[in-house]
Amino acid sequence: MKIDSTSTSLNAYQDGVLSAGNRPSLEILCIHELMHAMMYETLTCGMSGFDVQGNDTTPFPNWFKEGTAEAACGSRLSQIIKVDDDIEQIKGVLKQQALTGKSTTSEYTAGWFAVMYLAYLATGQAAATPDALAKGLDTFLYKIHSGTSLSDAIKDVSKEKYSSQKDFEEKFPLDDEAADFILKLIQEVDGGQGSLVAKDYASKDLLPDENHVTMLFWVHFNRPYSFLSKYGNVLDGYEIYEGGAATYTGVPGAAVQSPTPEVLE
């Protein structure tokens, strides 16, 4: 992973020099980008927009791509909704920052709200704790990894409350239950980072300071013609272009057993 030390995300953009004080921001950035890497590996067709034959699929919308990465690292812009806002105020913000919008707030923050809500639905609306939503998001992403389209996964976890991805995008800002969940979520986060990786929503220092681990992700091209001609679709026994896309039912992904991470002292 290459990181630009002058990135505004690291709060060191004036001189580009990182210090111990930049560690939390660096961890947030790394977790966000590693979540994208995981999605490219396990939800390849929807992330790349291609299937194994090199045909165009329907790629995931940006709110889902960025919202899922924000679910991992926490939303840095969640303050657009306040803990004392009421349901109608929340719905007003969601209408203004529509999931289909092109702004950073629409894609990242509204996307974070939407993905966290889908994770909540995947739990059976059991709880909004980090542990519960992490398991819910895992359940939701596994459906897509297994070949289900994003559209059908939304229909499934919502018990057909939303009939498709498009239906969800249209109804999400108008949904009282979704707004009520977001209010409870903001109250739980209470000014924290809101990360599903951390031990709790309040944490802003997301990773322990002791050891680091190496993580193996296959790197592949977004354009399958180049990748498939060089490597084929099977690498180390696993199919590469797998999973569903936005409205495309894809090839089920293999159950991947992750290697034991190497601990670096």
C-alpha cells in the first residue's frame, strides 16, 4: 500500500511529516483502504464491474463501496446528524445527502449510515452494538460473496421491505425506522469514531500499539482482459472473479481460509 503523507486524511498535510500524533489518522486510513482490498478480493465482480468472461457487470454504487469501508474505519463525517436531532431532521439530512448523490458526504457518510443499517437488518434488528453490527455486516457481505447480487441481498435482509437496490436508495431517506436506527447509532457513537474494527464506538485509536501483522491480498487489474490472459481465473486454488454485483448474480466465491498472520516484533 502506498500512502501520500500529505493527504488531508492524515492531518499532516502542511509539511507531510508524520509523527506519533498522526497514528490514529493513519490507522483509520489504512483500515478504510484494506477494507476496499478485502472487497476487491472477495466481491470481485461487483467491485471491478467485470465477470470472468470479461463482460461488464453492474458495479456496486459508490455509497456501498465507500460506506462499507467507512463501516470498518468509522465515519469521519457522521457529525452531520446530531444526538439531539429528531426523526424528521434526520430524514431531512438523508434527503439532502441522497445515496445516489455524487458528493463526498453522500458517498461516505450517507453510505456509512446505509451500510450500518443494512448490517442491522442482517442481524434481525437484534442490536446496534459494534459486535452485533460487525456480525451483521459479515452476514450481508457473505451473501454477495456467495453470488447474490447487492440488490437481492438488500431484499433478503430487509425481508422484502425494500424490493431492490434502487428501491432502497429511494426509500431509505423516507424511512422512519431507518432514521430511528441512525439516531440510536449516533447516540451510541457519541462523538467517537464509530468503527466496527474497534472495541467500541468511542475509540479513536483503533489498533493496538504493540505488534503489527502482515496481511496477504491478491492484487489484480480492474480490467480482466489483462489479468485473465496473464493469470487465468484460478490462483492458488481460488476463483478470482467471484461474487455478485449490483444487480448481477455471480459465481459463488470459495470459502477462503486465511493464512495465519505473521507477527512482526
